[in-house]
Amino acid sequence: MNIFEQAAGRLMVALDCPTVEQARQLIDTLEGIPCYMKVGMQLYYSEGPDFVRELKDRGYSVFLDLKMHDIPNTVKNGAFGITSLGVDMFNVHAAGGLKMMKAAKEGVQEAMAASPALKQPILIGVTQLTSTDQTMLNQELGIPGTVEQSVVSYALLTKEAGLDGVVASPLEVQAIKSACSKDFKTVTPGIRPAGSAAGDQSRTLTPLEAMQQGTDYIVVGRPIISAPSPREAALQIIEEMKQAW
């Protein structure tokens, strides 16, 4: 695998498109770039599992970003269903607690036992959304301390539950790796190439900065989707990521 393929495999394109037709058009535009495709609530709730199967049939790695947060048994059953779809990664909210996250892992294991040909997905916990700032954390969510302290606390809980990593902003990657080990995976939204608008993200870095922090995957949506040429935007991001090698 060359450096381009390695970098592209760590880029997750967020398919945050209002219609499946627009998502397919974007995928066609990116044809041949071996990146991850991230399917979130918008497309999954409208198109369901068939769209995930379509992406897998086209050869893409898929991160199903549904952020499950419910009672343990419900999450366990959801994890079973998601794993059975053949996704490569999915997530649950770390705020659901230790028992819930352990139940998610049990759901993965039971799905694998039922269908041994399945590839085991990477299971990660969501810490704090990249839209969360200090004021929101303390005053609205009622969580004391700094954002980084909250993120690391959730990361440690996620590791204790036996999950593979967490979603966090790139600003917390080094603290997470330090607390949980370098092998504990980080998936980082809030990536904005130089000159891009931050939008509703509060804690952002550029693709190169995120890679230099040691993150495993970066998630990029609007800077690719809204670009005049999404393909050129994606390729430019990959070129920037390659500088970290």
C-alpha cells in the first residue's frame, strides 16, 4: 500500500447530503479514491440499510455514525443488527455508561458468532461533540471541568468497556492517546482545511495538524461536499495528510 492509499484510507468523507441522489453523485465524483464513507442519521434514516449495502458492494469501508444511546439491551440488539450489515465501524455514546458500552460489544460478538464470515467492525464511543465548547459543557450539560477533562474521562470509560477507540475533536487526541495508549483509536471530526469556514464546529484543526496530533482517522464533510470540485478538494486534503508521513 503506497502513501496515497494509506492517507486516503484514513480520510472519512461524511455523506451529509439531503438526498440519496446527491450522495450517489458525490460518490461517483470520488470514484477511485480509497477513502472511508461515513453514513450518518440523515441518509440512514431516509434510505436505511440498503444504502450501506450499496456502499459495501462498491468496495468502500463504511463508518455508520448513528451514535446509539439507549438502555443496554436496546443498544446490544442495535449493535447486533449493525454488525450484521457488514459495516467497518460504528459508534455509541460513551455517556450511556459502562454497562451500555459493554452491551454494544456483546452485540458485536453475538453477530460475529452468528455469521463468522463477517469482518469485526471497529466499535468506538462518542465523547463530546465538536460543537461543545466550555460554556455549553459547564452551563448547559452541567458537567464540571474542562472539555478535555470530560473527553479523557469518557475515553477511559470507553477503554474500560473494551471498545476500540473514541470520537473526539483533534485537539484532544494527544491527551486521549496519553491516557489510553497509542493503539486506542481516535476518529476526529472538526477538520477544516485552511480557509474553510468553521460552521457549527467549535474545536477544529486542519487535516495536517490533526494527523500531526496522531489521530487515526479524520472526518470531513462540508469542505468536500460544498467545494466547486469535491474530487479536487478530497485529493488536496489527502495530499495535505501525506505530509505527516
